Amino acid sequence: SARQGACDQNPHAEMFKFEVPSLMVGTLDSLMILSDELGKTDQIVESIVRKIEKTSLELMGRRSDLTVGGVPANRYIQQFAWDYAKYPNRRPLKELVALISGGVSAVDEELKQLQNSYIEKQAALAEAKKKKGGNLLVADLNDVLSEETMRKVNVVDTEYLKTIFIAIPKALKEGFEKGIYNLGNNIVGYGGPDWSRDPRNLGQPVKFGTLVDRHRKRGSPVVPGSLQQVHQDADSLLYTITILKSQYEAGFYEGDEFQAGFKVDFEEEFAKACREKRYVIRPFKYDPSQASRNSMALEQLQNEVDGMRSGLSRWCKTHYGEAFVAWMHIKVIRVFVESVLRYGLPVDFTAVLYKTQKGRETELVTALDAALGNEDGDEEDKDEGGEKYHEYVLLKFEP
């Protein structure tokens, strides 16, 4: 009667012989517990198989290269034979399931590590390409600025003055050039005696320390007249300006105790003022040899990514079969456990594999219900999991 679903009069599926080995039963209580665990294990192992398929598809654009022992997955299922060497059938079922799932978990962990390494290397390559081919806001300036260009740029870096490179989108050009000398105009304290107007008391102690309010007048650290356009591309502009990078606050006496002077740094505050305006400060030190080193580093990164892609693709081909074999063995154990729970002891059941035509699964199940004694079963007749009850054990498998 099992042929009812696949005979010439009802061509709903192809039928194949399906051998289930003699496994250790244990107690019925242990089988019931294992039945619940097997459903979860089945899903976990399937997810790992799918993950390998997805990874292979993303790497190579196809999954047809994935085989199980050198044959396509469908053919492996149709020709299935229990691997007694790898999964001894006389071990307790719980141990057997743990052995299978443990092996697949190790495969999954290895895949995660390989994927993470590949993703990190891809990100490094993308960043390098962005710097190589990006606009002046992100490109490595050593790749952009020639020696001839740099000879025209006056770069200062002293105790109190520093030249900085600033990149801006072209749309901000007018506002930038108009307002650069007022940018951060509350950062630097310019207060104190005006010696140019009255030099008679120049250097007198009464004009220093707490008697002088250095911050009574504030302004920008940008040195007047220092703005210079260095380079431009289709989207952005690169300038240099020189700023007052720090200021010395003089020491003073509090009673008989002298409070030492200290430096106030302006670079971070000025950088914050630039960020608020969407101006990008480009830390940069010209090195004429850096461009060639960047090209070599980019080429090396590309080679590493290509090598890792090929390696990960080979890994998928190698380990897909291992994960699929494990999944198939879990399916077989489920068939065994569910059949013993359904039909009892001694173990006596026949297992059959049906390969259905697409869209005809329901017709096959209806034909089997009619052939095996559940023709009048209605929708109310469901098991605890909400699935329709059948007079036979039915496990669906979509490789």
C-alpha cells in the first residue's frame, strides 16, 4: 500500500527504498524526551547547512558545486546508507545525537571564524580603496598631492604655530573662505595691555598675573592671511591655514607662593569648531614615498581578499557534505524514534522515501492517507504540535 502514493495511476512522487538501521531504543521515556530535542537539533543542523549554502552562493554566485561525497544532495538522499564507522548504531541514541550535533557545531564555529576574518579583510580593502579613489575629504593626501604642489605650500609647525590641512565640500566654499578668520572666535584670549600704544610700562610686574585679564577679549586662533587653496577635485577643495596652536598663561604670586604658568592648547577646540561646520581637518605629513607604499598595500590587500575568498569557497565545498551527512543522519534518527513511539516495541516498521513533484505534496499526503487508513481524517484531528494526525509517521525534508 505504500506504493499507492507513487504508482502509475497516482504519479504524485517517486519512491525509493530507505534503510533505517537497528538503533538502541532505551526506555520509552527517554525516547519521548529525545523526540522533543531532535526537532530542535534538526532545525539547528539545517540552519548550518543553509548557512554554508548561502556563503557559497555569495562567494561564487552559485551553489551547484556543493556536493555530498561527490554527488548532488538529492542523489545522496536517494542512495542513503548509514555511516556505521562514523556513527556507530549501537551507541545510546542520546550519545549518538550529541556526537552528530557536536561535529556540526564545530563546523559552524569554524565557519563563523572564517567569515569574520574575511569580512574584516574586506572592510580593510574597502577602506583602502575609499582612500585611494575618494575625494579630498577621505583620500590619502600623499596619493593626491605631488611634490610640485607641496613646494608651493608653506607648512609651519613651531611651539605656538601650526599649519593644518582642511578639506571641504565644494558647496561650502563661499562660506568657508568668508568666515575662516572668525572660526572659533571665542577660543583664544587676546586681552591684556596694548604695548603698541603705550610701551612705557612694558614688562612691569603690575601688568602680569592676576592683574591682567587675558580673556577679556577673545578671537579665532587662525592667523590672518594664512589661508591657501592647495588642491581641488570634482567634489571637494583642500586648503591650508595656520593657527595659534597654544598659548602660555603666565605664572603669578598668591601671597608669597608662586603659581607656575602653563600652556593652553587650542587644537582640539578648533577641531570641534571645524566639525560643527562640516569642515574636515586632514592630519597630514607629506611623504613622497608613501604613495607607492599605499599602492603596494592596496594590491596586497586585494590579493589577500581574493585568497581568502577562494579558501572560504573551498572550505564550503569540503564541509557542506559533512554538515549534510550529519543532517541526514539526524533525520533518520527522527524517523526511528517517532516510529518506535508510534508503533511500540518490538521495532517493526518500514520506511520509504518519496521525492514529490513540485506543488504535489498535498496530493501525495492525501493519497497516503487514503491508502494507509486515514481517508476520513478531518482538520480537527491534529497532534499536540498542531500538525494534522496521520496513521503513519511523516517527516518532510527539503534539501
